[in-house]
Amino acid sequence: MVDKYDEFSEKSGITGLERPEFPVDVGEMYEGERIRKPDMYLEFGGMNVNKKWELVLTRPKDQLEDGKITIIGPDLSEMTPGGSYPIGILVEVAGDKVEKDLEGVLERKVHYFTNYIDGVMHLNQRYDIWIRISKRAYQKGLNSLVWIGKILAWLYKSSFPVIEKIQITIYTEKAKVEELFPTAMDTWSKRDDRARTLKDEEVNEFYTCAMCQSFAPSHTCVITPNRIGLCGSVSWFDARAAYNIDPNGPNFPIPKGECLDPIKGIYEGINKVVQEKSLGTIKSISLYSMFDNPHTSCGCFEGIAFYIPEVDGIGIVHRDFKGQTVNGLTFSSMAGHTSGGTQNPGFNGIAIEYLRSSKFLQADGGWERVVWVPSEIKERVKDSIPKHIFDKVATEVECKTIGELKEFLKSREHPVVSRWKVEEVKEVPKEEVKEEAPEVVLPTQLPTGIEIPTQGGIRIILKNVKITAEKVIIKREKS
Amino acid sequence: MTTKLSINELESSFAKIKGLELLIGKIVEEEWDEIVGPTPYPSITDLRTWDHRLLQRYEPFYSPLCDMCCLCTFGKCDLTKGKKGSCGIDIRSQQGKIVLIACLMGAACHATHARHIVNYLIEKKGRDYPIHLGEEIELEAPLIRLVAGIKPKKLGDLEEVLDYIERQITHLLSATATGQEESYIDFESKALHAGMVDNVALEVADIAQISALRFPKGDPDAPLVDLGMGVIDKTKPVILCVGHNVAPGSEVINYLEKSGIYGSVEVAGICCTAHDLTRYSTGAKIVGPLSRQLIFVRSGVADVIILDQECIRTDIIDEAKKVGTRVITTIDQVCAGLPDMTKSPIESIIKELVSGSVPAVLIHDPAKAGEVAVKVALEIAPNRRARIVSDEQEVLDAILRCKDCGRCRRNCPIDLPINEAVYASHEKNFDLLAEIYNQCLLCGRCESECPEHIPIVSAIRVAAMEKIRNEKYKIRSGRGPIKDTEIRKVGRPIVMGEIPGVIAFVGCANYPNGNKELVEMADEFAKRRYIVVASGCAAMDIARYKDEDGQTLYEKYAGDFDAGCILNTGSCVSNAHIIGAAVKIANIFANRKLRGNFEEIADYILNRIGAVAIAWGAQHQKAASIATGANRLGIPVILGPQGVKYRRAYLGRADKKENWIVYNARTGEKVYAGPAPEHLLYVTESKEEAIVTAARLVMRPNDTNKGRMIKLSHYIDLHQKLYGILPEDLHLFVRTEADLPLTMKDQLLKMLKKRGWEPMELPDPTLLERQIIRRE
């Protein structure tokens, strides 16, 4: 094996991987590397440092000098080993196709790319970063932040061909890091505002995501500004960026076409694409309804919106919720009804971020219809729950059963209570047991004395008959 | 159980009935509305088409240990050079037959184990005792659902599954008799069938005991428990359980608890029964894997040994007698020529054992065996010192007889330089012998061969005494199944290329260079954020090494089914959960129906789930049957060097493009999807080869670009680090430019183009024509 390859190498003139010369190796396989305190040369950010940040900004092309790396403040070799230092990483990019909306997507790559460096660990993002350089990496020659800048610049340019120019400035001077901090905060807040206020009607195209088709071949996600992918990891901005970078990748645009129903979120363009993608199995989907042609679900959704018929309301449960929800079912058991790329009215796989969307299940009543949410999730999205409804939504702390939930909703005057009046007259039909014919009948000996008349009333005559059933299966008829 | 209705004579306007007898074997109320798939309770031939499809791609490769067939009185028959035996058999079919027999031995062991434990638990808890694996496990029995097509709700439901398994084993075994099956491919198909029923038996056994015996239920934080030869407190009476069936050992604990003296008696185990004892009670201790048997028993530390079933050395009773340890055998598979005292009064059994007039007995009743063991241990422990005459001087004297003839080394399964070490100790240099201990399988073959009758294993023990005393490790107690929610959670990162694959360390302790290499492999993959799982003796041996911080891998990594974690599922029978996890993925992500739907699920796993098992020290026939079952489901298994003695591998031919054609389910077209996974059963010769092979075999045709990118980056990196060069077959695994790791893209592309590489399609891959989606 080795010989054969060497022969090839000689012919091709390539004996190993040619790559830009860096003092340490750089590759995807280092991503999971953890650097423990005893192995650490020094660290930036983390718990011991008050201000730290990383920021990606787009600039006009003429303002940037491509490949320029600047360090403002002391460099690695000038710092005392073992210490914790402030840091600010500013990545400025330019290119004809580099839109401002790409900034967030590019910024999250600082985390991945820094982690690709052997001997460097990066955690978290934005104002919460924590970077460790290992002793080994320092000894190997990673003794200047310029290297990190160079590596980042190289990785950005090789993974995003749309970036024509890149300039990286790393601040380690405390005063400077603090001075620029408000600018960074301001940028993020504007970016978040845009992400949260951008509405489906304001864009021309949505995106599909076919990433998880590798495991759930019949599912396709439709991603819009108001509806993030069910896994919570692919937003409209991410999908758009991914498409711009690789038009043959898993995300591609869906021209919206005519809006057939603005409340349910039915678009001609979406229907066309899902029909095509599902090979005709799915005809239409409503983006904002879990009852009427709901969006299908993959396998990796973060949570489930589930209908609770007893109170005509909607419950929410997330993947990490332990034990039974208010309807007596666990996440896993409901997930079984939800997944697999089929439309399952009453069960909808969702991303937690979707709970913050202004169009969250709007056709079904949105938050006004939500009656039960795990306390952890309620806390996480509390800013997005309408004030007047907040105290009316129960969690597992208040209600563990449907009975308790009914009482709770009544006492808090939840809007769903007004829907009950009509319903209360109805009675739930009792389940009936239907006995089926034996599935396995062996051996059946019916040789003698059987007469089944063909006309008139039936009269059965059985003589010396032995019927043996290995097993009789009784199935309940679905009500 | 049978319901019977007889009508002698009935005359009515509706019917005239005479002598009607209606017999109903079982009435089941079924709430499972999943449609029954094509093959519930498959017969030997029901999945034959699938087997042949697999075997066409992964052709059996035989490495006979012996060229003769000695199975009937016509023989011995020489089968070399294309010769046929007197029954007409050729060497390939004869090897296929031997492989089938080995798989049947394994499957029969697990089936028996499952039957014993289910019977025991039914007797204790009743047939209606519920199967319940905790709130987060809805999919309680993926393999039973898949193969049997039932959803077991109660212990009693498992009996019909066992009936099925036992029937299959009988039918398969009959095919190995002279004058039955003749085709090697069909022997292999039958071996795959044996492997499949083996896997179901594992699941039956483990879900029964998890449900009924307070074991952890898929708990990632299952407690850390003690492991090692040095963890046993010798000041207390010691009861040692050896084997796989936890029933008698758990009864020891029950009796100690009932008498209020649990804690003042050491309950320890060797091999899988040890795993299950710690799952039952965290106070129990694990001495180690099966390789520790001889050396630990010779130490005489155990006062009483309870033997149950499987992986028990057949000389254990003789060895125990030499050091005055009393032995109780408990399961009918191991009667060992002992008097059956099951029905004798407890006090008389105790009397005989304590006095030593009968040093070893057979007691077929776990509770009784448990009580006897405790009472005898309490009685004889105080005299342990008097009982064990130190053999140290005797050993040192014996060593001097060594003439350095080298027969020990020649007879060593892994060629350790024993003679050099023994000879060196003539000069009071015991370092080499102590060094041998690190790698030694402690099988004792050298001793049997020694013309001077030097007790070499004892010599190794004496030389390594200090090491042995300090063998104190922590292992996370076997957690059992993977939770449904954990499966969901890892879906996204696998798709997004953040988790490169699942690597399972399984099998026995027949390592070429000691357990350290196994630890290094597990560490390597966990560090690279693969999901690492372990079971059985491999799980124990992963714990038998501490890093520079004094931690074992179980302390270093979390026990979740997630990137960069290492989890211990438990004993051999807990392998069901590793295989079951792959089945769960198909159901949980794609909503593929499991019920009696083996072929579709196997096709899904083969084409989509990047899981690989490494059985680095596989030794037993059970390991063969477990692996063969995993293979039928499309999960590749890598064996260590000793695995070649299983005589058969399933090798793919990457050079034959036509072997790697799949259907694109979305279009129905036949497309080349690349050699992934390249092999189903593969023997590696070194740790390095095993690591690189595993990194290669996690690739699947359905990988997303990001998923393939991360898999390739590890494959390339490991290959470069361990072999110093790029993998020669790299171009076979790059489908489009987007597969290429970012950090090497330009360079690799140049290389690929020189090799005439061209991009290919990423299909929705399947080998089954019926999986092609029909447009509505």
C-alpha cells in the first residue's frame, strides 16, 4: 500500500499536503480539542476577563488592504505565561457579493476556524469568548497573534470565495478592547433586531434545507425569516449565505410565488417545491399552522408543539424535558408521531427560536393558544411571550395533569377557555374493543361434516372439528 | 396458558355442532398499530435474498486454521488444492460450515443465558412484570420489534421470542450436519441468520434484567464503580462470581442485604457477570475481564467462587481447590462433574463445603447458592491465611529450572518473550517478567508446555505483585440502552459534520499487546469527538489504565451518547443496545417502520449510519455471532490480529466499480456510490491499521458534504500521522469538491485531478428496488 502510493507521489510530484506555512497544523480534526489549565500557555477572555469580543464587519472594497493583519497591544511573546488577557478580534471583509446580512454567519466561523488550529481552543461567541493557547503550540512557534490572524484570513478566503478582501485586527490592549466594546454591542443588537423583525413578506425568496435528508430522506425544511429550520441551526440568513457560497449545496432558494393565505402562510412557490421534493406526497404546507397541512418534521427538531384536545390548546415540549408532559406523554413518545417527513396534524416539530417568531403558529392562535410550556423554555423565551398571556401559560411546576391544567386555565382566564363552551356539550365516544379473526390458525382441520348453505338463512354445521390457534390478537379500533 | 372450548353437541337454529374443540394458545391484546412488515419472525430463508446481496458485495474470504475436515467417520479429509471431502464438500463450504457452527455456539450461549434469566425473573416477578426502560426510552426493544415484529410489554412476552430463537438455532444447527447444506454462500447466509437471532437474544436478556433488577436505565451518569485486582478488600470475606448470568451473584447481594451485613463481605466478579453485578449494586466490584481468572483465582483471595455460564476456564475448579477456595456452580451449562446438591438441606451443604469434604458443589437454585456462598465465606474467611500456603518461594525455586528452551514462547498465542523473562529472573531481575504481565493474556498455555513444569503464570504474578496491588481503577457502571432523546440530539451534529461517527469497542481480551492499545484507540476517537461506546471485556479493559492525572477514560470523558464521550453499555448482552442504537436511528429520524422489517432497516443502516465496531481482542464464539449479527444489519466490524482465527472475513473490493452500484431512491437510477463502507468484517494487524480502517469504514454513501468532509479530514489526518503519507484510496471517497476538507482543499484537488478524479452524484442510496420512491 505504502509503496504503491509513493510511486504515485513521485509521478504526481506531491509527497504530502502543500499548505501555507504555519508553525502549527490547521485542520477540521482539531475542532474538538480541549486545553486544560496545566497545558495552557495563556488565555484570552473567559471568566477572569471582563471585556472580550469578536466581530465581523463588511466594508467597501476600497477601504481594505487584503491580508493585512494588525496587532494592537502586546503580542503573545510579550505576555506573562499563565495569565488571562482581554481580547478583541475584528474581522473586516469585502466583496461584491458580501452582503451585510452575511456578517452574523461569518462571525460564527471565528469559533470554528480558531478551533481548527492545533493547540488553540475557542469557546462561545460574541462578548463571551474564551481562547486558550497550549504550551505545546507556543513552543512549536505559535508565538504571535499574527499567526492566528493569518490562519483566520486564509480559512475565510478558502471557505468563502465571495470574500475578495479580508483584514484582521486583534486588540489586546485593555483600553482599546473596552473602547470598542460598545460598538460591538451596538452591532449585535442591530443585527438581532433585523433578524427578529425581518418578515416573510419583506423578502423575495425563501430557502430549502435538505441537510437532514441524508437520514430522513422524505423531509425538506422550508426556511423563512419567520421560521428557522427545525433543528434550530439554520436560519434564513444562514441558508442564504450557504446558497451564495455553494449554489449546488443543500440550501437553495424558493421563489415565493403568490401568497395564497397570509395567515396560514401558504405560498404557491413553496407548494411547488415541496411537491417536487416529496415526489408528490406532500401537496401543500402552511408555514404557520400545525393543524392544516402543517410543515413536515425531520428527526432532529428541538421541540414539539402538540395539540391538547381536552383543553383545545397547544402544549410545547423540548428535547431535554425529562419525564411526562401534561398530557401524560413524554417527548420521545410524541416525537414518534411527529418525525419522518410526513404531515401529522396536531404534532409539529419546531425550533425553540420559532417560539420567538411573530408568526409563531399564528393561524392557530399563536401564543394565545399555548397552554403549557416547560419552565425552562418559558424562561428562555420569556421576552417573546405576550405580556397579557405570560401568567396564563402553565408549566410543569403548576400542572402535571390535564385535570390540573383545566383548573389552572380556568382560574387564570386563559383565552382558550372561551373556546370550551361549545365543546363541553360533546361527549367523548367510548373506545370499543373489536375482536379480529385469529391471525394464525394452524392447523385447521376441517375435513368432515361442514355444510355452509349458499341460500336462505345461514346454518352452520360443524362435526368433529378441531380449531387450534397459536395466538389470537385483539386490536382496539381507533376512535 | 391455553384456552380451550369444547362443544360436544349443539343444536340450534343457527348451527349444528358436534365435537367441536377450539384451542387458543394465547390471547394477546395488542395496542401496537404499526403495520407488520414483510418478515416477522423470519425463517432461515426469509432474508436470504438480502444476505446474498450483501455477500455479493462483501465476499467471504477464508483463512482456514486447518485444511482437514474431521467431522465424520469418513475423514479426515484433505481439502487442499481444490480436493473434495468424502461427502463432496470443498474447503470453502467446510469453512463456511465451521463459521456457522461457531456463530451457533455463540447464539446458543446467549439464547440460553436469556432463557435462564427470563425464567428466573418470571419466577421472581411474574409473567406480567412490565418491560420498562425509563421515561426517555419509548423504543424499548428495537431488535425484537425489528425481527420478531412484536412490542414486548411484559416479561412473559419475551418467552415467545425465545421460542423463536431456539427454533432457529435448532434448524440452523441441523444444516451443519453431514449431507445437509452445501453452498458456502448459504452457510454464510445461515451464519448471518444465527448472528441476527443472537443479537435478539442479547436484547431479550438485557431488557429483562434492566426492567426487573434495578439496573441503570440508559443513565449517562451511571455511577463510577471500582475495578481492578487491587480493589478487593482482603480483610473481608470475598465471594467471586465468574461468568455472565447475574442471577446467583445478585442473590448473594440480596442475602447480604437481608442479613444486614452487605458491605462487610466483598462481592466481586470477573467477566460480564461483574458488569452486571455493579449494575445491580454499586457496592459490587469488578476484578477484571476474563483474562484475569487464572491469576486471581491462584491468589487465593476468593473464599467462595460462584460459577454461572460462559467464558469460565475449565480448570478453574482444580485451581480453586489448590488454594482452598470453595466453588459453587449454578447453571446447567457448567456442571463440572460436581455433586448436585440443589435439593440438599442448606445446612448440610454448608457443612460439607466448610469442612472441605466436598470442596465444590452444583446448586441449581440462585437464591440457595447465594445464601450458601455467604455463609460459607463467612465461616472460612478467617482461616484464609492458613489455607493459602504462599507459593512465592516455590515459584522462585521453580524459575531456576528454566533452561531457556523457548517452548513457552513458541506456545504463546501472542509470542511474548517469556523464556527471556524467566531466564533473566535467575539473576533476580524480575523487570522483564513484570513487563510480560502488561501484555500477557494469562492463559497459561506456556505452563502446560514447559518441560520443567515451571508455574509461569504464578511467576508473573510474583514479579508483578506491586503492580497488581495498585490496580485500582474506576469504570462507569453499564448504563444499558441509548435514550431516544440522545439519538435525536446527535442527529443534527452528525448531519452538519460535527460528529464524524460512532465507534464501538467490543469483544474479549485477546489483545496482541495488552490492553493499553485499546485505551489509546478509545482515547484517540473520543478526543476527535467521535461517539465512543464500549461493552463487555473491552469496556473493562478501557478502564484498566490511568492517564498522567490518575484518571481512567471513564473519569476523563462523560458517559453520554454524544460527541467526545465514552459510554459503557454493560455486559456482553448489552451489545444489543449498540446495535439497537443504529436501528433506533432509522426509526427515530426517518420514521422507518421496524416491525418485521429487517431488510429495509438493514439497508438504511448500511447506507446511512456511520457506525463501526472494533473487536480488538475478540476470542469467544459469542463475539463471532454478535459481529455476524451486526454485519447482517450493515454494521462493519474490525477485528484485531487474533480475529483471523475466526477463519472468515467479509471483504469488499474497492477496485470493482460494479460492486458499489446503488439505486438512487429518488430517481430509480443505478449509480456508483463509492466503496462505503468498504468492508463488513475486516482483520487488522496493528493498532494503527485498526484506527485508520475505522476512520475509513464510518463513511457512508448518504453522507452530507459536511459529514463527509469531517470524516475525510480525520481519515487523512490519521493516515498521515500513523503512516506518514496520504491515503492511497482517497480519491474513492471524494464525491464532489464540497467533500474536501477546507484546510487541504486546493492541494487535494490538484492531486485528485492528476488521478483523473471526477465528481459524482450524491444519491439517496438503497440496495432495494422496492425502496425507490414512486412519484404520486
